[in-house]
Amino acid sequence: MNIETFREYCLSMPYATEDMPFDDTVLVFRLKGKIFACITFDKPDIAVLKCDPVKAMELREHYTSIEGAFHWNKKYWNQITFNRDVSDKLLQELVWHSWHEVNKKLPKKDRVVLE
């Protein structure tokens, strides 16, 4: 996967938006104002995604390209290096997982209900 494919996939999530709140090199993807993914133009082969803490540890133990995200709360955030031992399919599943992790933490009235 590359940065543009990753961007397109993130934006395909329901109610996903993108912005650059920190500087002109950091692109974040949000669900109703909450970040579910991040990528930087300085390191376009690394994505940061939210994750359930138990699943985050399991993924880090199983994949060399998944580790605790630098400058993020490592309990909840993983960074994944593209095109190593994580397939594009798994990366897409992890984007969905991240989106769902954010959605379930939203106030009940703001949560997206999927059919």
C-alpha cells in the first residue's frame, strides 16, 4: 500500500474527514472530530491507527512492522510500516478497527450506526 491508497481508503470510511491540524506534513483522518488515523508526508510509509489495547499488544508480538506509535499513547495507538509483513487486506481491517474504536467511544448520540 502507498500513502495515496491509504488516504483514499481512510476517506471511504463513513463520515471520515481529513485535515492537517499540526503542520503541513501531518495528515489526520477523523470520525466526528476524533482522530482514527494519521500519516505524515515525512514518513509516507508509516500509518498510525487506534487499537484496542489487548489487540495492540497481540499485533505487535506477531508482526515486526507493527509497534507502539511514536509520540502517541502506545497503549492505544500502533504505527504500521507499509509493505512489510502486514498485507494490504490486514491494513484495511486495522483501519476499520481503528474507526470502530473511535466510534464506540463517541457519546451515544454521536455514534454512527451501521446497517
